[in-house]
Amino acid sequence: MLKKIGVYAFLVLAAFLSLFPFYFMFVSGTNTNAEILAAPPRLLPGSMLSQNFSILVEKMDIFRVAFNTLFISVVFTILALMLYSAAGYVLAKFDFKGKGLIFSFIMVSMMIPPQVMYVPLFQLFVAAGMTNTYTAVILPALANAFGIFLMRQNMMNFPTALVEAARIDGYSEFGIFCRIVLPNVKPALSALVIYMFTSMWNNFMWPLIVLETKEMYNFPVALAVLDGNPTNKDFAVILLATAIATLPILIIFMVFQKQFVAGVMGGAVKE
């Protein structure tokens, strides 16, 4: 009994420590700078939400930034789901010469820091006249070895006998993939949605390099340039903008959380 009480007490404390920064961020967006910087700071919602939001709209085109970030993240996630699930299916259920070598190259590419590719990528997009576009942000991010690895490992556990039976019944490979395989790897797809959407939503360095105008900025870049005053920052407005930027990620995680752990573990456990 005492052991259970200790475990639950630890979990409650861990949950509190994990959620408190989010609570403080959302609450601070409704207070003034003085209340945030007071000792102790105000921990209850204030009455400055509308005023802080008005200041935020003046300093940053929050609606345009939100559209940019949402559009880039959604399009990237959809393309990533199609590309990585198809690649994982081919690597898991097809036998062809060089398959092991291709998978090895994919795994080795995970060891290459993305920063070393920024200069040649930027030169490539400048030569193609594609800088300051959504395409310039999305395309390089699609070369993601982790997504292929995750889907391949999950599809390795999918019974090959079902795939072969469907082939005997006359199903096309596309039909097998869409009607039989994908519905049975929903946990892996949910995990992939969370990981890819979050990674693109929080993408900072490459958009900072390739996006040239404020009208094209995503949330991380817009937040970085929101308040350039080093001595008199408006923390309430900054925290309000950060809270708005964080909210969609929390929603995505809550929607797909039930299948997230199953999707990640699906590639780690082999029966």
C-alpha cells in the first residue's frame, strides 16, 4: 500500500512539474510585465489578455504567421505520411537486389547533422529561384530517415501471409497497401503524425535561412524577431505569442496520444 502511495505521489509531482511551465506561460499572457516579474510572480489569470493580444497584433501579423505555420506543417505531414509509409512498406515487404544496402544508406544518413546541408541547399534553392517559398521549407524536410525507419520497423511486424493472400486474390499492390496494410498500422501513423507535425511546427533554423520576408515567417522565426529590445522586453506579449504557438501542438498530441506509444513500441517489439 505504501509503495503504491509513493508511486502515485511521484507521478503527481512529475505531472505537476511537467505541466506547470505551460500553465505559467498561458497565465502570464493575461498579466502585465510587473506582475510576471514580481517576487513571487502572479499565478492567477489577469485581465490584460485583450490588451496584450492587441499589442501582439501590432508587433506581429499573428494571423498570417499562424496560417504560414499551419499550412507548412499540414502539407508536410500529409506528404511525409504518404512518402514514409510507402517507403517503409517497400523496404519491409518487397524483396529486391540492394534492399539491405539502400536501408543501410538511409540509416547512415541519420548520422549526418542537417546543419552541414544548409549551405548547398540554400545555393540550390537560390539557383532555382525558390527561396522565400513554402516549397523551400517543405522539400528538404521530407528527406527524413527516421520516418522511413519507423514505418519500416512497424510494417516488418505486419504478417506477410496476409499480403501474399491478398496478392493471390488479385489485389494490386496499391490496393494491398491502402486497404490492408495502412488500416492495421494506425498506431505507427499516429506516432508519425505527432512527430512530423511537431518537428515542422518547431522548425527554426532552415526557415530562418530560406525565408526572406515577414509575410512568410513561421512561428519560431516570428517569435525570434518579435521583440528585439534587449533591455525592455514585453514578456507578457512574448509569452502570449508563445502560448498561441504551443496550443496546436498540445491539441495534436491529445488527439493522437492513445496510439502514440503503441506506434513507437510497434517497431521496437518483435514477436
